[in-house]
Amino acid sequence: MDLSQLPQQIVNGLMLGGVYVMVAVAFTLIIGMLNFLNFTVPALFMLASVLMWAILEGHGIALDLTATAVLLVLAMMAADRLQHAELPAPVKSGAALGLAAGALLIFWQIIASKPGDEVFAWLDAATGKGGRWVVGIFVALFTVSVLSLLIERFTYRYMKAKYGDATEHALPLVSSLGFLIVIEHTVISTWGSDALTTASPFGNASFEVGPVLFSVPQLLSLILSLAIVFGLSVMLKTTKLGRALRSIAERPDTAPLMGVEVGRIVPVVYVITGLLCAIAGILFTINYTTVDAYVGDTVATVAIAGMVLGGLGNVWGAIVGALFIGMVEVMSIYMVGATFKKIPIWGLLLLILIVRPTGLFGHTAIGKGKF
Amino acid sequence: MADDVLSIEGLHKSFGGLKVIDDVGFAVKRGSRTALIGPNGAGKTTIFNLLTGVYPVDGGTMVLDGRDITHVPAKDRVIFGMSRSFQNIRLMPHLSTVENVMLGQHARARRLGDLLYPLGFRPRNRWATAAKEALEEAGLETYPGQVVANLPYGVQKRIEVVRAMVSQPRLLLLDEPAAGLNQVEAQQLLALLEKVSESGVTLLVVEHDMHFVHNLCDHVAVLNFGKKIFEGTPAEVNDDPLVREAYLGSDTSMAGRGAAEGAADAS
Amino acid sequence: MSGYLESQLIILCLNVIYAYGIFLPAASGQLNLGAAGFITIGAYASAWFNASGVPMYLAIPAAMVFAATIGFVIAFPILRTRGVYMVLATFAFAEVVAGLIINLEFLGAAAGYPVDSHADYLVVVPVTILVVLLCFFLMSTRLGLAMRSIHDDEAVATLFGVDVRLAKVAAFTLGAALMSLGGALYAHHYNYIETQTFNVLVSIYILLYVLLGGTQTAWGPLIGAAFFTIVPEALRQIATASGQAWIAESRFIFFGAIIVLMMVFRPEGLVTRTLIDRIAMPFGGRSGPARAAGAV
């Protein structure tokens, strides 16, 4: 084995871990707060990276899809208002029908006229291709966090089990798998399941420190992810919102009694999760320039391993765990071979779950025994 | 003593430094109807949970019918002749009435042959028939096939008693059987318990409703803050100064107080 | 039988067998996201026995025994975990199995592994029927009653003398044996296996069949697997026949949307206990011994 490559491999491991960090934190937030393994995280991550790719490549349909998603969420919110409004039942159902019909009409309009292409023509004329960057980042962040709100309605809202027995806690897990399927297949039916490539704006920008090569965008991404997660944990510790979130995590039943509006706070958790996934997805596209419809599955499953390593619900644990698992992945590929990487990662996860389910750092895990 | 079906000595249990049960000891005579009463948080349900093995004890012994059950695993205690009902109904919501009762038979059917006996394929098998008969005896024959989650509260309470009875216990533990029942339902339950008691089963009842206790029980033990403060007949209990102090610190009639408390208890 | 129908029938049968393998633990309240692991073990074990000269009719049971042994051994540590931890642990187990096999040269490693003996539908279909009958029988026994009680309330089941660990381990081990049976039949029907076939999506879909079918009765996995195998295929056929390619392209989007909506409107699965009662006794209210023993 050529040990002279070791420092470079360690750096590569950290960089790879940097990709996992935000996804792992997204998982751990929802598990910690709401006791539920959110399988839409891989889908949201993938959607952000693919949207970023599509807009960089000037695919107008990405904007059409975004418009559709926003429309869905608006219709849902209107329906929500309607449900609480004091109106006679026939008026309510009539309005709901009208709402659905209107949404469908606009949806077809979008599909048929493809306004996205025109937007791109206008955008490129006005800004050259530079404008696509701004639009791409904005659209990915916006769409994914808005979709996360939609997901909240169908997972958290319905997770209260009727009898409180074992498998009914699987309810939100199953709906999140449903969303995973919807989002993945929307992407597949739009762009296919093959690899999608774009050119990196940074080219091969890099610098060397001794024998070690640092890629500039990767280093920036790592720093950015750590900074964001750091900011998040400071927010959790110090702000009023953070206190409310922690009180829900610790005592979901009594939090409402302490004046925490669970119904308003929980969507915030989902939006934060969505934003984390979106940022991670955008950075992934910029760094690796190749995405596909299954990239979320690949990244998120490893991120789950990192999260468990750090202890469910433990933000700092998720960071260390994700960096560590990135290192394990790179090292096992470097030392044994690419096909070997599954054994150490998943073996470690299995071992941790059985021997020390609270994770390496021994914080009391939230989410013990239920979803 | 030979005629004690249950005797507890020096029982201790703490939860995180809080002494919930502190040196409690009492005996339940065979064939008696003993009530275990006390204010909220006195440790009554904890005693039931220690007896049935939900929690391990911190100290002390529990002897059931001459056999030390202190360290017997929870799943085996029912075979030694002890069965219970629960404060909040804990029937299996997705099982029918008969199936719930057949679960009570489990203690008598733990061999491999019994485990693989098809209860559902042959409707007239002996287990199902026995379960149906037990329900009929309790006056519940109209509900056998229904999923219990949709049945009235009082009926569910009685099904719990039937379920506990089919394990053929010598000692039946009842955790607030009358809580949440209306007058009629309480009367029906009382009649059922009278019948159970006459068949030779010893009753140990945790109850807040003192009317119910007076009607059913012949012996009372009172707990307060994890300690036994009184043991005697229901007639004596009202006059005991310690008991009155434990409940109110005043001399208001305990019966009225106890009945009012019954509905809201969560000890 | 036409080639097309036969191929669809085989897929349906395999899905049903897999689904029962996940159903048995699920009926006693355990979520197993490791289906792919046991399917892989069954497929490779049977193929290897077969390649070593054991005839198929012995290789498949041998593979089942092998997988059941592994299931039994890992059941003890895995059943110590609960809820979301168990989902993750079984999932990790499946990944470890895939990681191990892809590194074993004598099982073909990443190149895949050819399988000698062929099993056509005349083997697969009767075996599937046997599996279904076995599971219906099992759920009707006292063991099945104990499993359903554990699903509803583990603590109370214990107090009535149910050996909770025994029942859970039995359900998990039998489930492992069934999934490996499905895997072995897959290997012998397609005569070629590779680890990538049995990926995490397979585990997810099988768990979905079971949870969407309903875990309360033995009908659940049968209806769930059948519904979610037949409907997407039917949509594909409709798309081909009508020339509307978008139906085929977007059928999985509908599938996902159905899952989400089902969790809202029918969270206990397609087939519930109450539904079976209603079908068995369409006029309701009447009670007799038949009703007393209840649906399976």
C-alpha cells in the first residue's frame, strides 16, 4: 500500500463527509424533534441537486415543475383555511371542488404552454448564463422548502396513532416513503434515470498544501456546511424558537401546556430540514457536477449511518458521525477496494445499534422505541 | 401462614431516588376480598406492578400461595395463580372479545402443541367454547365476535375481568375496576365480582370509590406515600385518624371524598 | 400459459412470498426493513448448494434452513432494538449481506452468479399457495393470537403468560425462512442472480406491500402484494394499448400518491379486521360460534 497518499485520502474523506453532514443533520433534527425517520430527506436532497442541474442546463420544465409544486402547496393551504372556516358544508365542498378544478386547470396550462423555456430565453438574454446561478439556487431552496411544508401535512399531522400499538407508528414513515417514490419518479419521468452532467463553474480550481491537493469548491462547501450547522445549533440553544423546538423534542405532550404552539413550530422544523437538504443538494451539484435520480438514496443512506453513529437527535453527534463515516468510506475504498465499502459502514452501524444505540457520545437518545 | 394466599414483606421500590414503596408488608387471606386504598400517588398501582413483575423489586419478598415469586419472570407469574385487570382498560383493541378472553387462557396453553392449535379454523374447538362459556357466565354473550375497541366502556371493563378469570387464578388483582363506570355498570360489575369471589377466588382490589369498597370488600389496607398506615375492616377505616389525615388533613367524610376522587385519579 | 402471463404470475408469487416473510414479524409489531438481506441469502445459498451438486428440491430447503439459522441468531440482538432503531438495524443487516456477497469470489462477486436448475411456474405457484396456507394457519393458532397480542400490547401479553421473546424470535426466524424461500425460487427461476437486484428499494417496497395491505389479518400481505404488483403492470398495459406513454411514465407517481393518501384515509391498511368481519357477516350483529372464533 502506498502510504504517501494517506494525507490526501484523509482530506478526501473529510470532504466526502462534508456532503453527508447536512443530510445527517436534517435526519437527526426530525428524529430528535418528532421521533420519526423522514425518508423524504433523500428525495428532497436529490430534487435540489437535480433542479440545480436542470436550471444550469437551461431546462425550462424545471421552472414548470416548481410552479406546479408551489401551486399544490397554495391549494393545500387554501383547503386548510377552508376546513377551519365557519361555512355550511355544501359551500365548503363546493369551494374545495372549485379549488381542485382551478388547480388542475392551471396545472394543464403550465404543462401545455411550458412557460419555463420563455423564462430562460429572457433570462439568458438579460444576464448571459450567469443569471442561471442565482435562479438555480433560489428555485432549489424555495421549491424544496415549500415541498417540505406539504410533506409536513401528510406525515406529522397524521402520525398520532389511534391505539398506540407497534406498527401504527410506522404511519408517517410509510407516507414519507410515498413522497420519496413520488419525487423520484417525477424526476425520472422528466429527465430519465441516467446520469445528468453539467460543467462546474469553478473548473478544476484547486491549491496544494505540501503533498495534499485541496479542491476549492469542496473546501468552500465543507466550510459552508459546518458554518450553517453551527449557526443552527446556536439558534437551537439561544433563540426563543430554539427553546420551543427543544421543549417539543423533550416533552411533546406537555409542550402545548407551556405555551408552545406545536402546530406552528413543527412546520418550521420541516422547512429547516428542507433548507438543509436543498443547500446540501446544491453544493453536491456544484462539486460533483454529475447527479441522477438515485443520488439521494446513495448519499442519504450513508448519512443515516453517520447520524446513528452520532446518536439520534444529537446535532453535533451527526456532524462528527457524518465526517467519520465519510472517512471510513474513503479509507476502505483506498485500502481494500470500492466494493468493500459497504461492510465497514453498515457493519459499524449494526454494531452501534445493538451495542450502544444512544450513539458514540452517549447522549440520551430521543425517539426511543417509537417513531 | 397457610391460609394466606399472598403475603408481602418489607417491600421496597424507588424510582430515581424517590421512594415509591417503603417497607410495605401485608397479607391477603384466602377467600377474602381485600381492598388496597390510599390517596393519589400512594403506590397502589406500583404494588400491583411489583406483584405481577412489571418492575423488579428493590427489596423484600412476595410469597404467592406458599411460593416465593419475588424473582420469577413476569411471564411465568400468571401460572402460579395470579391474574390482574388494569386501571386504564388494556384489552387488545384489534382482537375480538373471544380472542381477548382466549389470550387469558394462554397461561394454561404454553406447550408447543397448544401454541400450534388452530383456534380460528375450527370454530367449535374447546378453547373457543370455554372462552364463550366464560363470557356467557358474565352475561356478555352478545359480544363474542366484535372487535373490542368499539364496545362500551363498562362492557370492556367486565371483559377484562373475564379475561383475567380464564387463567384460573387463585388471586385476582383488580386495579380500579369501578373507575369511570356509571351506577348501572358499577352494579353489574359488583355482581360479577361477587360471583367470582363465591367461586373461591381471592380478590385484591385497588379502588377509590368507597361505596364500592364497602359493598365488596371485607378487609382494607391503606397506603400513604409508599407506607402502609392502616389495616382492618372497612367499618374501622373511616374512624382511623391517620387515614383521615392522609386523605384530607381534616375530618370530612372519607366516603364522599373518595367517590369524588375516583373519576379523576391517575396514581 | 402465455409467456407474458407466466412471467407476471411468477413476479406476483415471489412478491407474495416476500410479503409474508415481512408480515410475520410485522404482525407481532416489528418492522423489518431487511427483506433484501434474507432474499439474497436464500438466493445465493440455494444457488451455491445447487452448484455443489445438491438437487434443487433439497437445495431450496437447505437454503431456507441456512437463512433461518442466520435469522434466528441475529434475531436476539436485533430484537433488543425497537421502533426506528429496529428499522435501521435490519436495513444495516441487509446492506452488510450485500457488501459481503459482492466480495466473495466463489459466489461470483460483482459479476453475478449463474444458477443451474430451473424452476418454472409449476414449482413456484404451488409453493406460493402452500406459503399462503401456512401463514393463514399460523395466524389462526394460539401462537398467531400471541403475536397479534404482542402487536397490540406487549406488556399485557407478557402478564398473561405470553413468552414475548419466543414469539418475536419465532416470527422473525420464520419470516427469514420465507424470504429466503422467495429468494431461492427467484434464483432458480431466472437462473442468474446478482446482489444489485436485491437492493434497498426491494426492502422498502416489500415493507410497503405489507403495511399497505394491513398487518391485522393474514389477508393483508396477499392483497397488498397483489394490488401493488398488478395495478402498476395493468397501467403499463393500458399505456401501451392506448398509446398514452405518459400513463406508463407516471404510474409510480400515482403509486406514491396513493400511498400518501392511504395513510390519511386508511392508515391501518387495505384489509382490516373490521373489514373481514363485515365481509364474513354481511348482515352484521349476528353472533355465533363461527363469528366467535373470528377471522384469521
